[in-house]
Amino acid sequence: MSAAPERVLTSQGVVIAVEPHNASWTAVVVTASLAAAGAIRVEVSRAGYWQLRRSAAPWTSSMSWPR
């Protein structure tokens, strides 16, 4: 059983849900009307982490991410 998705609310009114798995992470951007605005699946690795961050950047420009 996987853990509950992590959610990050941005000022643009979207939720980014991340579903962690053993070998991959899947992220989906969901709008206020519950429509999927984007999705990505990456492998669990340092490169995959940075790929997720880059793909989330347009949706999270006003947020501060931990380093």
C-alpha cells in the first residue's frame, strides 16, 4: 500500500498531488474545477526529483521550496 499523496496548494488555485511508489513518482496538477492540467511520472532518483521540481516550476513560481 502506498502512502497518501502529498499536496501543495499554490496561489494560482491548483493542487499538485504527488503519488510516491517504489520505483517512480507521479505528479498531477489539478485545477479548482478538478481537471488535470498536467501530469508527469519520473523514476525515484536525484535526477527524477529535479525533473519533478522543474516541471512544477510554472505552477509554483510564488512558492518557496525547501533546499
